[in-house]
Amino acid sequence: MVKKILVSLLTVVLVLVAAGYWAYSLIDRDAFKHDFKNTQRADLPYITENVPEHRGKILAVVTSHSELGNTGKKVGYELTELSRAYYVFEANGFSVDIASPQGGKPPQVLDGDDMNQYDYAFLNDAAASKKLEHTFKLSEVNPDDYQAVYFVGGKGTMFDFIGNPDITRLVEHFYNNNKAVAAVCHGPAALIGAKNTQGDYIVANKAITAFTNDEELLLIPNAPEVFGQLLQDTLTEQGAKFSEGAMYLDNVEVDGNLITGQNPWSVWTMAEATIKQLGYKPKAREITPEEHAVTIMNTYHQQGAEQALVVARSLLENQQPYMRNLVFIHSLMAFMQFDVIEGVSLLVFVQQLKNLT
């Protein structure tokens, strides 16, 4: 009996080791060789060439809050949610001012694993850095100076956007004057409590998206206690027709002059939808490998692995690289949710993607 148990345990260990080695072999280690840290604004033709004449100004609003409740963890605005939209707006002829509830230098969250050349160019951009060092105080902002407002995400918004009279004043001004109101990830916290000229919540009966309950709870299981509420729940309670896309993938809703994105992977689409809302065709842009991977994953969820492989193969044939590691990360997230079948299925899919290269 003891011998059988030992053999069984050894077999399990060997299987786990083999599975771990296989999973590790699926990681695209060449992706880590890219070094974008020294990228300059001048290195990116999209934002320096063929820029339209000045079309107006857009106000980007970031959080001033730096503490995640009583957890001791630091929060702030998400750099990638500001930098990418900032450059889309500028490339399409709009200058961008940055404001925050308290003014001055806001707390910033950097995630090096998710940053690309645009994000590092933004960090190295002297003009952008100056704006961030001295953000306008919201109470001193004149909304008449701007064609649109964009509420940048970051967990801090859950503490100083909701119930902030200056935030509500801005949202109601832009919305009720039919000017574009854009927000992404936790940025739609700014919409909570804002009302139209009839006294109804502006999100009522509107297609809205934001960071979902599932996305929030996966990372912060006690989020309702930390934040006092969940963004999806509160927007739904105020009448929003909440759009819940696949976790951590691009999902954008446009309803009238409200443009909302679900998470950081929605920023590019959200920013270009804002340009369209302002009456212009967005300038052509080279799609990033991360975006291509998001497209593959969305196809996987909506149409299955076979069609997703068709998309991946077409991208490679047209010399459009995609970030295979993003798909690998989604397999890990499935395991984190104890969805073993989906996790294994995604690992098999990553293997199929690897075989294409």
C-alpha cells in the first residue's frame, strides 16, 4: 500500500513538473529584449508627422488620491491610461491640459510590464512632464475652454472622484452642453451622481462600461470593503445599461456624448472614439502588438480558438506582430479563478500560436 502511494505521489509530481516546464516553454522570452526606456517623442512619427492644425483643447483629469483605503498600498492614476490617450489627442490636433482635484503633482502608478514606446516617450516628454508637475486644480478649471473631458483611470478615483463637487460640475457641464465626456477603467467613477438638466442620472438608460466586478475582485477580493462600493454595481444602480466585456480585454461603449472604456486595454479605442465624437476621422496609426493580441483574445472568446488562429496567422502573414505573452497571462488568470479547463485550453492555444512562428 505504501509503495503504491509513493508511486502515485511521484507520478503526480512528475506530471506537475512536466506541465510546469511545458507552460514555461510557451513564454516568448524574446519579448523581454525590447528596451523602450529611452524612447523620445521625436522617435514616434505618429505624434510628430502630419499633425492637423490645432482643433481645440481636451482636459484630462487624474486622481490626487494616493492611498488604497487602509491597506497601506499606494495608488494613483495609471500612466498608460493617460499617456496613450494624450498622444492620440495630440496626434489628431488637440492640445491636452491635465487637472486633478488637488492640483500639483498627482500620484502615479507605473507598471513596467505593460508599458510600450508611447508610455516611455511620455515619461521622457519635457512638456508632458511639466504639465504633470503642475496639474490644474479642478476648482479653478473653466470647462468652457475645452471641447472634451477625459477622466483617466486609477484606483484613487474611487476615493476622490465620487461625490466630488468639482468633478460633478465638470461632468454635468460637458454632458449637458453636448460635449464629449470620456472615461476609462476606474475613470467612470466621475459619472456617478452626475445629473442631466431634467435631474436624472446621466448614466440612466445609457450603455456604459467600466472596470467590472470580476476584474476588481480578482485583484482585490475585499474590494467592496476597501472602496465602499464596486463601480459596476453603483453605475447599474443609477440606471446604466452596463456592458461587461471579457476580462482585461478591449471593450468600449459610445452612447451619445458618453464614451467609456472597460479597462487599460480599451484606451486606444476609447481615445479614437473620442476623436470621432468630436467630428473628426482619427489619424491612421500603427496598431501595437499588444492590441493585436487583444484582438486575438477577443476573437477566441467570441468565435473560438480556430477562428482566433485564423486571425493570428493573417497578422503574421502581413508582418503584424502580436504579444503572445498576453494570451499566456490570460491562461494564468483562468487558473487564478480556479477554471482549470479554460486555463489548460488557453495554454494549448498559446502552443498553437507558438507553432505559427
